[in-house]
Amino acid sequence: CCPARGGEVEVGPDGKVWIVSDLGLERFDPSTDIVTTMPYGIGARGLEFLDGELYVQRNNLVTVDVVDTAGNIVPGRTINLPSTNRHHGLRSTRTD
């Protein structure tokens, strides 16, 4: 049904690499060679940077959170898509 977690990778505007994994979100800093793991208790399925902000799609496929650089959901920045919009990746939901 769904792609395995860990298939989503995005490079942020600061050059850090964000990865969805079974552990949650992981951020790799190529300048220091350090990987930081941030648990994402509600489950992450996909991610994408748009206008400098990180959007993370939850496992339910219809909820998207804006996440800060520490991996925390930004209060008031959760988007609930219509249940008919159950895509398996954020790119497939974009219309631009």
C-alpha cells in the first residue's frame, strides 16, 4: 500500500538534510557530520520544504504539520486535508 518510511529526504535552506525514518525525523548536518534524531510520536510519512518552512505529512496521509528546526510541531500550523486527498507523499498534493 504505502512506501516504506525512510524514502523521504529533503535538503533545507540551511543545507541540512532532513530524513523521515522509523525513528522519527532525522537531520544530518554535512558541515559537522552529525545526525540528530527527533522522535515524531504521531508518525511521519513525508516531508517537503516550501518557502523555507518544513512541512511533515503524518502517517494518516491527510494531516500536515509545519515543523521547526528542532523537529517540534509549530502550534497552530497543522493543516487537515480532505480525507479524499489521501496521497502517499506531499509532492503529489501540490498544485503549483
